[in-house]
Amino acid sequence: MDISAFIPPDIDANGQEEDQRADPSLGTAIVNTQILTIFNYKGNQVYVYGALSNENENKLTPQKWIFYFVPIMMPVQMADDPNGSWVISVRNEVRAKLMLSNTDVEVLALKAIEKKYAPDEFQYSKFWTVAPLMIDSIKAYVVKGGNSPVEGVYSNPITHPNGQEIIFRKDLIISTINSVPCFLLTNDPCEVLNLNIDDDALNVLKGKICFPLSDGSFIVKPGFKTGFICLRDLLSKKTEERLKQLRSTKTQSTTAAPMNNIPSSSPSSSPSLTPPRTTIASAPQIAASPSSDIVATPIMEHRRYFLNLLKSWCSNHKDDFLSDSFDLNEGKDFILNVLYDQNNDLKVNVKCNCNKSITLAMKDGKMQLSNYQKHLRSTNCSHIKAIKKMNGEQKKISLQQSKDASSSSTSVTLKA
């Protein structure tokens, strides 16, 4: 039998599951026998199977019967973790602890089995063996919301596990930002500093560019975060200028080449009824192509276009966010990435402060805000939830202060 267990996705920095996946899924099993019975454990159905020997060579000796149930694959808190998390990071490794079974599950399984037999048979239940199905192999992944494996984390295969609990150890692939294109394609270079990773080099870096918080976490100093945003803008501008130079050089060489192909005429040459054919590449035609128009638009102009669109959208949706001055700011509420790929196609990505990354669609060389708007309207964004909650509380305070001021004014009028 082969069981594939997936660690529940959307794990936060403390190794905890997010709300939408609070109940971990059971392991799945493939067996060649009929289900004997089913019982419930913490809202999940657990399937129980009887060994083939129960109906064959051991049919007349019930005290030898054996039963199996599907391993429950539920998280177990790490004993050495002060926060009681079931997923932790240790240096360059992610560790997760799952249990196949426990005493409560085995008792529930035995009670469910007893109901399937007559009294003269289940009187031997104290001799029965009730255990998790034997596993040939199991592999765990850290996955995203779409159930695709997270880049940079190896899967962890385990063969023939024989304990009630399993600790998966998944090595992290450490990579550095060692080029300008790599930096421009990185959504947030500071993101790794928010992770709870026990790494000496990372801890030294945190001590230099982060403020420690009372709960043990870190926050990147605003100056460094703004510096990364400015560096991204400058590198994007320099990259765009370099692309323009390359395109200009290519265009000049293309238009200059046909001049050598114009045939020379001499008095001795006889006239021809068919004029010589000369192929000339026209520079204006290249400049007029749609793709060149898109590429010619500076990245900074695309950024301004996005920010103006977003500002207008925020202004039109103040009521939805319970604030008369609702606005979203780059670096605080989101990170905007605008760049051209190797094919000179514009790529725009917005990373919300909730860590969700949204790719914007393009139409006629202009970015469309619809995907980001959909995210802002959704109920899954923790950052927008926090903004609405804060705005709602401020509105209640303002309303109460207004009522108190009105009551005070009425009281003074009556006394007069």
C-alpha cells in the first residue's frame, strides 16, 4: 500500500495552520479488501478493514483475528518547541510531526469492530490486534493553496514507518540574489527576515536591519525597506535605458544596411525595362509595431499608471472600507513589481501585505487592476480585514465622541 500525506497548506511564520485549513485531512489508502466498518474521529471518517486470515485459516479461532484502520495523519505538537507548534524550522530544515494512531483511535476502532460481531465472537476482542494499516512508503510536501509544492523545499519520503508518530524533515534549498534580473524578479527581498529560521548568517543580518519585537519576532526597519524599493526603481530604470540603447543600435544597423544595395548607374549601362529590385527595411515600420510601443513605455510610467488607478479606485470605495480617507500605499500595504521579461513582455505583480501575490492582466499594453480589485474585495485577505476592523473601531469612537459632544451641548442649553 502506498499512502501520500500532504502537510496542510498556508502555514504561517509560527508553523500554525491558517483558519481555512484548521482541520487536517486524513491519509488516503489503496487496499484490496472490503471495508469492515467506519468510525468517526474528530469529524473525520476512519475506515476499518479485517485481515483476510480472519475469514480463512483463523475463521475458527477468533482470538487470533487482526484488524487494520487507515492512519489518521494528524498533527502532533513538537515536544521541544516552546510554542507548541507541530511545524518548526531548524537551521536549513522544516520539520513536521504527524501521528498515525493513538490510544483513543484504537479504542474507537475496537468498539466499532465489536458491533459487527455476535457476542460469542466479540468475547475474544481482548485478544484482537487492532493497528494502523502497514505503510510501504509515505511522502510529505509543503504545499501552497493550490496544492502545488512550495519552491525551495524538498519533499521527504519515508519507507516502512513503524512508529505511531512520524517526524518529516524537509531540507530548504538556499539561494542567493546574485544578479539584477534575479533581484527584479524577487517580490520582497525582506520576506525571508520574517520567517522563524535558525540560521547564524540570517540572525546576524536581522540584528543589523531589523527591530526586535516583544513577542520575539522582528520587523524590518522602514529605511531599509524603502531603500529596497528605491533600488528596484533605479535598477528598473537603468535596465529600461539599456534595452532602449540595444534597440536603437539594432534599428540603426538595419536601416543603414540597404544603402549598400542600391545599384550604381553608368553612362555605358544599357537601360533595362525591369528596374532592379532593392529590399529596404523601413525604420518607421519597426517603431510603429504594437510591441515596440509597449516596450518604449518606461517602467516608471507604468508604475504611475497603476498608482493612479489604485488611488481612484480607493476613492470610489471608501464606504466599503468604512473610512472617508481610505487609501493604499506602496511599501505599507503592498509591493509593486513592474518589469520586462526577455521577450520584452511587460510583467506586473502585486504582493499584498497578507503575503498573497497577484499577477495583473494586460490589455493593449496597459495593466488591468481587476485581479487586485478582486483580491481586495475578497474575505480571505487578512490585511484588508485588519484595515476594516481598525476603521470600524475608529468610526465607532468618532460616533461616540460626537454623541457625547451633542449631549453636552444640549445640557448646557437647558441650564441656560
